[in-house]
Amino acid sequence: MDEKIKKILSNIKDSDLVLDIGGWTKPLARANYVLDYNSYETRGKMGHIGDGPEQFNKNTWIMHDICSRKPFPFKDKQFDFVFCSHTLEDVKDPAWVCSEIIRIGKRGYIETPSRWIESKKGVGGSLKFPQKLAGYFNHSWFVEVIDEELTFTTKNPLIHVIKNLQIKKVPSPILEFFWENNFKYREKLILSLNDAVHDLLDFKLKEINNEKTCQKLRKKAEKFLSLTFWQKIKLKLRKIFKK
């Protein structure tokens, strides 16, 4: 068992009632309940998280669309620990899921790919097309903790085609977030192309220590924004199909 799993399990008492949200592919063995859109019979295609027998069973495997805006079928603060790993980056409404996690849980752990890994080209699989993209092609959100607030930003497609805004080094591939009683969360709104480019630029600048390089990158971003609509489309298509 790796150190990360040991750390998570060390936060769970023997008497705790534990829920795993979105654990279909690789459920937490210690979970007493699992909440997922998919069925109990098809679970565990990638094994289990943690050692030991499953603490959940068919009766405590609850099928539910977590983004349906229907409250999760549990009482307020029913669970001592809520585990949610590699789920929020996929769903259409992570803020809603966070609100329900807080309602039904007393404390817990959330894990997603870091924004660093989602901004690096060639990490999303061995097939040729995913290798041309940044991060994992099926993920919808960049997830960060900003000022102690779990922040979700739409993973806009420009990250795949503007090479200068992609990350070269990944200090941490995983975001780990423990919480107790409550936590802050928000969706960062991207309402325009200008917002999208500057969001990617601001994150890229975290990787750069040289001020001259930062200034050069800012100028390139402004040059891109000054292009006409069709010039932008032509540039994007050229980058997508470039060998």
C-alpha cells in the first residue's frame, strides 16, 4: 500500500461510516457505501483502493447521477468520512457535488489531477491523438486550491493548441485536499476569449522565473488576442493538424 493511501486511511477511524463518491472504476475498499452512476456488478475494473475486503455490498452500492441536481439520498452529516477521488474533474457540475459532499459529510478527502498535469502535453494516454493534447482529453475542469478555496475552471480547448501556454514541468501531478466540517469552493467564470487566454497565461507564468521571458509571453498572448476571428481559426487548425 502506498504512502498516500496510508495517509488517507489513517484519517478514518474503525467506527467511522465511510462513503465513496464516484468509485466505480476503483472503489475504496474501506467504504461502507458507494455512490455512483454505474452498477455494483460492473465495479472495480482497475481493482480497489486500499487492502482488505470490501466493506460495502450490493445493498449499500447506491446508483445515482451525482449531477442531476437531486439531493444525494443520505441524511445531513450522515457520514463520518466522504472520499471522492478522480471524479470532480469529469462531472458537469462539480460545485453542486461539493455542496452535497459538505451536507452529508463531517470530514473527507478529495483528489483530482492537478492543474499542472492537465496543462502538460502528451500525458493522456498512449494513442496518437491524446498525445497531441494537454492533460487528459476527457476531463472538463482545471482544479486548484486558491486561497484555501477549491476552484474549478473550465478546461478550455486553447490549452491544446497554444503551445506557449502549456506547462513543461509538473511539480505535482495530483491535487490532494483534506477537509473537516466544511470547505470553500467556487467555479471560476470564463466569459470571453480574453478571459480564457489570460487565465492560461496567468497559470503559465507561475512556471517562469525570468521576467524577460514573462514579458515576451505576455506580448505573444496579446498578439494572439489582436488577430481577427478567421486568423485565429486558421492558426488553431494549423496547430491542431501540425505533425
